[in-house]
Amino acid sequence: MTSQVATTPPGAPAGGTLASLRRLILYVLLFALVVIMATGLSGLLERLFTSASILVSGGVAGLALSLAFTLIGGPLALLLWWFVWRRLDDESERTAAGWGFYLTAMYAFSLILFTTSFLNLASSFIATQKASWESPLANGLVWAGIWLWHRWMWKHPAKPSTHLEDVRAVVGSLFGLLLGAGAGIGALSALLDVAIRGFPLTAALEPWWYPVLRSVVWAAGGTAVWWWHWFREGGRRFQTGLVDAAMIAAGIFVAGAAALGGLGVVLFVLLRLAFDRSDPENLLLEPLAPAIASALIGTLVWRYHRSESASRSARTRRASLLVTSAVALAAAASGIGVVVNALLAAAVSPLAGSATRTLLLGGISSLVVGGPVWWLAWKPRHQPRTAAEIPPGRRVYLVAFFGVSAVVALISLLVIGYRLFEFLLGDVSGGSVIDRIRAPLGLLVAAGLVAGYHFALWRHDRELLAAEAPAGRRVIERLTLVCPRPATVAEAEALVRGVAEAVGGAKVTAWWRADDGGTAPVAASPGVASPEAASPVAPDVVRRVVAAVDGAALDGARHVLVVLGPGAGAEVIPLAGGGRSR
């Protein structure tokens, strides 16, 4: 389900090409000048920390470059910023896409640089030989100042950028989550590796816990950044599509892939220890610690975001289940392809036992881990039996998986054809034909099974919709709503989401009437969970739309125009599409 609110706030920019080009040049130039100024300042600070008495100790060329960047780029950056800041008194400039892109890019850039600089500074003290601290300290101080400067602009009371509040929360929480989880996996992996395989070879150079502590420092820093943006900056309370998409992409997809991949490797190592000891034990155990760490951290992150998605909209909950199912199905399908590859290898070369056995155990591990998770998330035995049971997003998921698997099958078929012709036309002493095509044939079998299964489900859902549509159930794909203007932007978002869910996941476009005598929506962040979002106006409008659609003769129209008057009147107009403009 997709939805959008077609609302233009008062004083919106005209959207002319010239104005957009002017903003693009202005903000790109401002970004470049700020980076130049920061580079010069950090270079001067580093020299100041290195030798406070002799400023030119590091060479004249480097000092000249830092002075040029600071004394020329700095005033130009401040002058251009002052010009831009004055223009932001106009609301159309504050709500323009260029200002939003500049703030987002510079906020993310400065946040990443100053965070990594300070973490690098902190971890440099955990070493046998002390590393240089001047450069990370100088970079951290300069970029921290730039981050605070742009955060102040973002939250300025007289020139607020409230329509970008969720962007700042998404940028910070995503960066902190990925940094904290990745460093946490590294720390736990190093600790488990010592417990499983003993002290590493580097223990003769420095204590074994030094790498663990350095990873803990990075993990703590990333977790702090995530916590600040997710809780203190309010990322958790935003109910926007951007926050939902970021949460599903990082917290469900990436974390789920890490958890399933780690579990698969753990099972693979255990199976090799039981059935395939062709390599030394120390080499067999090498991937076990990173796999356990990845499985534990990935499961923890996935479980948290899974519970968070359960408290959000039905669309988000359904999307989290579909993404989990997709990751598990990809793992299971890969396992099927590898198992077919290994069985063909065993049939062709029975003497090559160890390599074939290792390949077979890898495929079994992937299949055993991905199959049950896919079964629990997808529930193949509880598929929709009526059109009313088909949830929003299911048909998009089926088409997407069918398309991807069909492309993989096509590529595998082309590779098989190439290998066959190569075998027939070339030297036949390079191995049997089965040995040449077993890898792409395994992919072809797995992709064919996935494509056939999802295509069958898609046809089944289409038959359900077609069978119930003539009996009075209207399958609406697009709904254009014209209604009185809501009081707040949050209420407008709630209205669009409610209408879209009530009419079966249709794409809803809302236009506000100019003759209702209402007031313009307040400048609130779209989708922010606020008291206004719980207003009874949105449910009332949703009920009027559903009643109007149910009482109209649409003749199978898939695009419907619903016009609600200021009073209780409602008009439903089925649209045939194919409109023209001159």
C-alpha cells in the first residue's frame, strides 16, 4: 500500500526550473565551502596540538594549504551561509528540497566524521604503543562544531525545518545502529574466538583483550549515537514512511540476514566437525566465533525492531513479516541450489569425497536454517481463501520474488547453454558436461522452484479477486479524494492511511478543498504521533468515504474519484483513465 498527501502549504515555492537550479548551485557551493573551511581548521588545530611553539614544524606546504582553506574558504563559507540564512525567512525557501538535502547531507557527513574521529581517539589509547592523537582530536573538535551548528539551524525556533525532523532521526539512528552492531559483533567475536581457539598469535605483541576493548569502545559509541537519535531526538515516535522503511531495511532485513547467516555458518561448522574433518581443527573452528557473534547480535537487533514494528501501522507490521520471509526464503533457496550442485558433483566424481561433502553440508546448513524461518513467517498452510483475506503488499511481494527468481533462472540457463556449447565445440578433456553445468543447474532448479511457487500464488490471488469482483466487491487500485482540509498535517497523514487501509490497500491521493473555509495545516512534521493525530475527524471522514464507495455503482472501475463536501454530501465518480492534457 502506498499513500500520499497532495497538499501545498501556503507560500510554497513555484517550483520553477530557474529557482531549483539556483538552489542546487547555492547549496552545493555552500557544502563545498564548509568542507574546505573544516579541512583548513582541522589542519591548523593538528599543528597547534603537535607543536605549540613551532607552527611550521610539519612543512610549509601543508601549513600554506591549511591557511588558504581557513582564511579564504572560511570567510566565503560564512558569507554564503549568511546570505542563505537571510533567505530562510521565506517559508518557501525553508520547505524547498535543496535546503533539506543540504541539511541532511551536512548533518550526516559531520556526524560520521566527528563520531569516528573521537572513537578513533579513544581506541588509540588502548594499545601497547601509543598512536598519534593530534589528528583525530583536531578533526573531532572541528566536525563536532559543524554538527552542532547545523543541528542548531535545524531546530532554530524562528526558522524551523520541522518537515525534516524524521530525516535527522533516521540518519543518526541508522548510522549509530550499523556502527554499534558491527563493532559489537567484532568485540564478541574476538572474545569468543579466545574462548574457543585459545590465545591468538598477536598475543605476543599486545594483550589479547586490547582488540576486544577497542571494539567495545566503537560499539559503545555507535550505540550512544543510535540511542540519542532514536529516543532523545524522537525517532521512535515518528510514524512516517521514511522511519518505517529505515527500520525495516536496517532492523529487519540487514539484522535478519546477519542472524540467519550466522546461524547457517554455526550449523555448517558443527556438521563439519561431525562428518567432515578433512581440515585441521583450528581451521575448522576459525569461522565459528564470528558466526555466533553475528547470530546473537543480529537476532537481538531483529527482535527489537520486530517488536517495534508490531506497535506501528498494519502496513509496517505486514512489511516486516514479508521482509523476514524474503530473507529466509533466499537462504533456503540458496541451500537447495548448493545441495543439487553437491549431489551432481558426487554422481560425476565419487572419488572427490571431501570437497563434495563440504559443499553438501553447506547447502544443508543453509536449507535447515532458512526453511523453518520462512515457514513460520510466510505460513504456507494458511494462505488466503477469499479476496478479503489478501493483505496489502502481498501481490507486490509475489511479483517481486517471481521477477527476481525468473531473472536468476534466465541467467543460469544462459550459463548452462554457454557451458554446453563450450563443451561441444572445444576441448573435451576439461571435465564432464555435468561437472561443467552443475553449479548453474543448481541455481536454475532453486530459482525455478521459487518462481513457479510464487507465480502459482499470484494466479490464485488474481482468481480470488476476479471471482468476487462481479459479486459486488469492488477492486479499487487508486482513489483520489477531495475533502475539507484537516486541521493538522498529522491528521492529514492519519486520514490518508485510514482511507487506504479501509478500501483494501489502494493508492490514495488527497486534495484539500479551497471553498470549505478551513485553515491551512499547521507546520507540523508529517506523521508525528501527537495529540492532534487522535482527532475523531479522520475516522469520520474514513467512514464517509467507505459508505460512499459501497453505495455507488462503480462497474468494476479501478480508479475512483470521491468528492466530500463541507457538509454530509458525497459524490463518487468512477474514472476510466487515459486522460489527456495539452
